[in-house]
Amino acid sequence: MMIILSVFIGMSSSLQAENGKKVFETYCWGCHHQTAVAFGPSFTEIASKRSAEEIQGMITDPAAVSSVFGYRRNAMPAFKLTKEELEAITQYILSYKPKVFSEEKQ
């Protein structure tokens, strides 16, 4: 049972990552890159600074979130994504969060 559940979770994560990449290619790639700064910040930078909720807020209502963050201006347009697309792109962005390795020896 655990093996089946693990396989299902792995397939679900792979599918969500694939869907997130499709959302990225459809809406985001013109201004963002996964690991390098383009017109907008890279996904690595976003993922290292923002929570899932903040990322979703910036996608759906960037003007309001920019105001909360204290930004004077905002160039990002609002996107009307489905719940599934929003979750997929959020997880895709967060997958670029730098891994922190402990230097402690166990």
C-alpha cells in the first residue's frame, strides 16, 4: 500500500511540475527566467524570498501585493488562472528555491 501511495505521490508531483512548466511557458517566460534575471526576477530569487501565498497574490493581484510590499510601482499584469494552474505555477516557482545544506556532521 505504501509503495502504491509513494508512486501516486511521485506521479502527482511530476504531473504538477509539468503543468507548472506549461503555465510558465504560456504566461511567464516573456518576463521571467527560472534561474537568471530577465525583465522580472528569476524564480530562484522569488522562491528564496516569498511564500506560496505571496507568490499567488502577486500573480492574481500584483498591484495590491506590490503596495503591501512597499513597492512604488509594479510592471506585472494580473493573471486570471484556474486554481489548478495557480497551484501548479506556484509549486513550479518554489521548486527553484535554493537548497540549504547543513554543514554539521552527523
